[in-house]
Amino acid sequence: MAKEITGYLKLQVKGGQANPSPPVGPALGSKGLNIMEFCKQFNARTQEKMGTVLPVLITIYSDKSFDFVVKTPPAANLLIEAAKIKSGSAEPNRKKVGSVTWDQVKEIAEVKMPDLNAFKMDSAMKMIAGTARSMGITVSGKAPWEE
Amino acid sequence: MEYLEFKISCKEEFIEILIAELAEVGFDSFLEKEDGLEAYIQEDQFDRVAFQEVLDKYISMANISVEEGRMEKVNWNTEWEKNYDPIAVGEEVYVRASFHAPKEGVKHEIVINPKMSFGTGHHATTYLMLTHLLNLPHHGKRVIDIGAGTGILAILSHKLGAATVEAFDIDDWCVDNGNENFELNGMSHVKMGLGTVREVNPQGQFDIVIANINKNVLLDEMEVYETLVKPGGYLLLSGFYDHDVIDIEASTASFGLSKIDQMVKDKWCAVVFKKK
């Protein structure tokens, strides 16, 4: 018989760097999950993406066991990284308004595709560009479909 | 250690954006809620100006409201820790907490009260490392446990007859917990140290060097581990999946260490290397 699911937790944690600090500790601990077990697994599974903020969806079962799925990095994080590359910003902590190219938007859309079921590339790119606009990041040049 | 707690409510489409922006100003993990997010940061790492700049940029667009609080570091794992089963490793080792009844007739009983530190014997890597230790000669030997967590591996080495045992961890909670566990197991003469292997800078060489951490740390510190192993001594590594053994072995081979044993459980791997 399948185990009964009692809840879900959505966290974003840096790859390879989960530790029992908040919010990981209190969020998992209050549900009776073994925090240390989660951290060990998460860090081993995400070691190739060390330091990148990764969304993780944790499924909690009635016997206090859990499993989790690590998603692709959020478009917003990828946009910040891309804007930094383009502008060569030496001030990662400040002044983030910048621009990215459509090629960069396409690269981000390709990374995000596994989490955007059955999305067409153009739709994914429009979505990424929308997020960029909300963040004050302009997309320079003409969109591929305008050419 | 205290954490600052920010419960931020905002429009759904801005949750991801705020998380990305806050990650740029020092926050490293987040809890996503339906109506916003929760972000925490150690007080001494908090840059209020940078944080406020992020909020100001989105405050009207995203309809942001913020509730700030403060949180003391406590043992958040108590719920799990108050109700788990003891575990037997083979015929000889039995690992239990203080609240479990002792077991008669066990050769090596280890008492661990974990307090948010890693190493109760339940995780495959700990289980496999305990099993490897049972197969190695300990009598009169010098052992060091790097990234010791609860101290469980060091404790078994002591019980197997090691002459001296050293242990350390980068987490001050583990150090306190490790010392409590050492006392529970008749090792109050051993004091767990704080820091990475490079910070602690252990003196001399060891017959058995133990490290159950993770692949990135092991690869980074391998050059130090190699210098710590006596000629003819052993290096025990775990904390990685079986598909990562190839990378670990490439590194150990470059330092002249040869693999003599490998065990896998639940896809986790633990390997014993020997130095010529």
C-alpha cells in the first residue's frame, strides 16, 4: 500500500549547503522529519550545483519519512547571473538593474524546460522575459519571433 | 547564535524574484508559502541596507509586507530524536540513545544522544563506516575522525581498542554534542575540536583516518588526508553516492592510495583505501 502523504514543503536551498539552520531546521523538524538525513541527501544530490539556490519540493509521509525532488534553478536567479555576466558587475550585492540578450533568455528557457511541462520554447522565453521586466532587467535586441 | 526571521507576504509572481534578490544579499535558504516566503539569516551576516534596497525596489509592485522576528538556535530535531529506534550493526555493534533500554550480550554498545548532529547509525554512510571499522585492526592504533558529527565513528574506534582517538567538526553544535557522547561512552579524556582539517591542523600521522562528509569536501581536502595517513595506514571515506566513487578514486589514486574495500547501501558508498 502506498504511504499516506501528510504534507508538502517547498524550500529553496543553496546546492550542497543545506544545514539545520532556519528555515530548513524548524520547517522539517516541526514535522518530525530527521533534518540531518535531509541535509546529507540534499547535499550529496546537489553537489554539482554548489552554491546555486535550488527549489526543492519535499513530500512528507505519515510515518515521518520523506522524499524530495530538486527543481531547476528559478528563472529569477538565472537572470541575475546572466545580467552579471553581460554587465561584468563587480558589485553582486548592489545595483542589479541590468540587461540580458535574447540568446541568454533562450539559454535560461532551455535550463527551465524540464520544469515547464510541454511548454513551447517561444512561450518559455516570453515567460522568462516577463520575469526579467518585473526585475528591471531589460532584454536587449529583437525577439527571435520579431525577426 | 541568533537568526533574524523575515516573514514576507507578496504577490505570488514575486516570490521567486524576491528569493533570488535576497539570495544576492546573503540569505541562503527560504521557505516558500502560498502568500509569500520566509527568509532567515544569521544576525552577524545581515546587511540591513542591502535588504531594504531589495524591498524598496519591489514594495509597491509586489504589494509587500514584512514581519520581522528573532530566533534563537535550538535543537529543531527534537521531534525526530525523541522517538527513533536503536540500530544494530552486524552482530557486534548496537547503537542506542539514552532513552532506549540497554541490550544484553552486545560486544560494543554505543550510546548517542544526537542533538541535531549527524551520526546515529541509521544513515547508510554511518552504517557502512561502522562496518568497515569493525574489519580494521585497532589495537594500539592512532585514529582521527574528520567531520565527526555525533562522534559515533570515533567512539567505535575507541571501543575497538584504539590507543588514541582525535575528532573534530566545523559545527559548534556537533562539538558540544560529540563531547557529551564521548562522556556517555567512557571517553571523557577525548575532546572534540572545532574547525576544518586545515584549521585544526592535526599533528603527526594516523593509522586510521576517517571522513564521512561529502564529495566536494573530500576532494578538496584529499591532499591533507593523504599526509595524515601513516605508510601502511587506512583512509575511510563516505558521504557520496556509488556513482561518485569514480571521482573519489581518481583523486585518491593521484595521491598513491589504493582501494582495498568498498560497500554500498541504499546507493550510498563507503570505501577503504590503503597507503603503501
